[in-house]
Amino acid sequence: HDQLLVKMAAKRRCCRMRFVPSIICFTGSFAIATLCSLILFIAVLVFRLDLLDRILNPLIQEQIDEKVQLLPNSQGTEQWVHASTEIYAKFYFFNLTNPSDFQNGARPVFKEIGPFVYRENKTKVNMKWTMDETEVGYNLEESFVLDLEKSMADPHNVEIVQVNTVIVALLNKIEEIVKHSIEKDLISLFLKAAGSLLEETFIIKHSVHDWLWGYNDKLLEDIDKIVKIFNEIFRTHIVVPPSLTALQQNNSLNNSQGWSIVKTGKNNLTHIAWYTQWNSVTHINGWLEDGGVFMGGEGIMFQPALSRTDIIYAFINQLFRSGYFTFSEDISLYGIDLFRYVIPVEELQNKTQNPANAKYYANGPSGVLNLTSVFPLNAPVFASKPNFLDADPIYLRNVEGLHPNRTLHDSHLDVEPMTGAVLNAAKRIQLNFLLKRDPKLSPIEHIQDVMFPVFYACEEGGVTPSLASQFKSTIDGPVDMIHKLVLAAVILLGILTGMCCLCTVGVPCCVVCRRKRKGCRKGIPLTRPINENTPLL
């Protein structure tokens, strides 16, 4: 009985010692396998984006590059011809509230009135590719349709007091002739005789609709007669262009613009959609040096695979010149990551601050663009950001009622970097006339020198949530799929690593334990020494 009790106690000790090593071996092996898997998982996740950039993204980018080219029946051409984004043109006018005081030498006081909103429709027609498909020509059809719900009021019913743009252009041209003529006194006498008519039409009132789209003015016919007499007497060739009575053109009445040609991006995506000809001209006359060369396209698409250090170019048809944009910040629109590009301050600096702007006659204070050389009659037209944002303080000191705001008045382009597509944009330009006092010209003999704001236009457009969702699925779909595949591969690799650890560490431990268990089964207590007195059974 005593021997049986001893044997049972020895067996219990053997069982306990049999399970403890097994548990320790299994737990240790599992912990090591889990730790190795976790380290591998974290390491791959940390370097996953870099791996995609180096190996997988070039493959995706190659497919995108093929789709965005402006070739027949390509996806890029379809989006480029028929813009799927909603584009609105918003107009704001500066109403002169003290016309009499202004003509007598006071600062002009303005009240901003707007917006007057129009839906802008653009489409390209008569598409023709060259034989090698490196260029494509087209006509642009553009029209404006009033959106009364988004407008502050009906533009037919709101009247604006402003300077007569035709008279300003004529006075500027006559002033140049007076400066360079040997018959200054005779010309001055002629102007005094016509002064009452000029003065009567210098400050006028018209509806917003008439200011934008043009009007018939009988007084302008009289002005035209005076100019013709002036031309006969002084052998000049001044012409009164009726187009100056309209600040905008609505091509829904005039069919389409002239012939334009752009690069398709075939063989070279760097200059995709850049103009080689615009509105039937291959060069803008009036600028110095290479100022009239087309740099960029209409600003709705750029080269794919953009980086934050890239500079993008666009031809701004309202300014008859090209400009460039630089990276400002990263933004997100409906879950799509975009690069925001803005007009740098250097673009608006004068030639002293930025010598590269000398070809654009940037001679005065910074902040405005001199368009005199490219406008009819060499009218003293200057463009700026609305409310003289980022302009020299002198412009705001000479007027009252303007309040610049970067959020409301700055321009930007929000570009999806992989495709170069513009998904959101705002182009905001203000039109101004430079008025200078001249004692020989009746309408302006008492006024102060001033950069006189007329109106500004905001051309804004962006994708809708549904279009953004379609775009995201088209572009991000393959990327997300690759991300998921990589994640699955990481998880699978972690599991395999854990299994390897279990095999390399756990199996030997289990073998040792198994051998020890065999000793227990033979009745050999593992905790007692074996000698000549130890029972064999």
C-alpha cells in the first residue's frame, strides 16, 4: 500500500512536470512568432507608401498618361471638349456715388454692387487633328445664360454710374497726339469747342446688362462725327470702335471664336493643351520681346504627375498674355487630394522689382497689369486682383469703398496631381482705367490722377459631388485595389513568419517534452536521481 502511494505521488509529479514545459514551450514560441509578425507588419506598413511610389505608382501613372492625351476618342479628349464641371461667371460693378465731386477734384467714392451671375457654357467644335496627332485645332463656342436665382437682382433693372469707356479711350489717344503735335494750341482750341459734348458723355448711367453686353448710344454717333473731323484736320487715324461699349462678349449670338490649335501631349506631356494658335493668331502683338508667345493653355488641364515644386502656365485670354502659378497648399475636395496653385506676387510686380515684367510695360506701382498696348485705341486699361488685392497701397488711398479680401478676391487652381486635371478653380480679374488730369481736356481738367475701377469678374467652376465620386472611383480604384493587395500580402507574410517561428522554436521544445513524457511513462521520477536502488518497473 505504501509502495502504491509512492508510485501515485511520483506519477502526479511527472504529469505536472510533463505539462509545464509544454505550456512554456508553446507560449514562448507563440509569443516569439507574434512579435516577429508584428515587427514585420509594422515595418512593411511604414515603408508601404514608398514601395508603391517606387514600384507600383509608375505603372498606374503610365496608364493615366495614355488616357489624358488629347487624341481621337480618348477619355481626356472627351472631358476636354465638353467640360463636365459647372462654370459660373459672376460680375460685380463699382457704382460711382459722387460723380460731380469727382469731376471737381474729389476722390471717387464707390459702392460695390453684385453679383450678377451667368451660367457659362463652353464647348469645342470642328475638331481636326494633324497627321501625326501632335496637335488639334478647333473653334470654341461660348455663351452666357443669366441665372436670376443666384444674382442679386435682374441686371436689366440695376443702373450703374461709371466713366464712359469710349471717351476715356479717345481722351487718352488725343492726349498722346497733343503731346507730340506742333499744333498743340489749335488742337486744344478744337477740344474746347467739342468739350461740352465730351463732358456730357464722360460720366454716364446704364443698366448692368447694357454695360456687360453693349448698348446703342446716339451720343457716340456724335462723338464719331467729331473724331472724323479731327482726323481730317490733323491728319490722324483715330477710329471709334463700337466694341468698346461692351465689357463682355456673348458668342451665343456670334457663333464661335476663331481657330485655335493646341498640343495633344503625344510624345510630350509637359506641354499638353498648350496653345500654338489662339483665336486665329499665333502671336499677341503689342508686347515686347517674347511677351506675345503663348505659354500654356486655357487652364483646365496640365501635365500629369505634378509635384509641389512644379510651376504651371496658362494663357489668360482676358489679359492677352500668359501667366504662371505656383504651389500654395494641399487641400481636399470630396475626398480627393488636390494641389492648390495661386498667382505669385512676382507676377504683379513692376519692372524695378521684377525685371522680367519689363516686356509687359510694368512701369508704375506694383499690383496692376498694363494692357494699354494690346487694347483698341491703346486705351489705358489695367487689370488687377479685385479690390486691388496685393497691390501697392497707393491705389486704395486714391479711392473710397474698396475692401480687399483674400478669400473672396484671390484666384486659384485646384489640380489633381496624378492626372493634371483641374477639379476646382476661381479666376478673378478686375478691370480699371487710368485717369490723369489734363488742363487742356475739358472732362478731365480738374480730376485727380486715379486708377479708376470699373468692375470685376469671377469665373468659378468645380466638380459636383457625383462627378467627384466618379473621378475618384476611376483614378483611386486601381490605387485602392493595390493598397488592399499589399495589405493582404503583409498579413499573409506575417502569418507565414509566425508559422516559421513556431516550427523553428516550438517543434524542438515539443520533442524534448515528448522525450521527458516517455520517461514518466516508464515510471522514472524525473525529480529523483537514478541509482542501483531505483526500481526498474
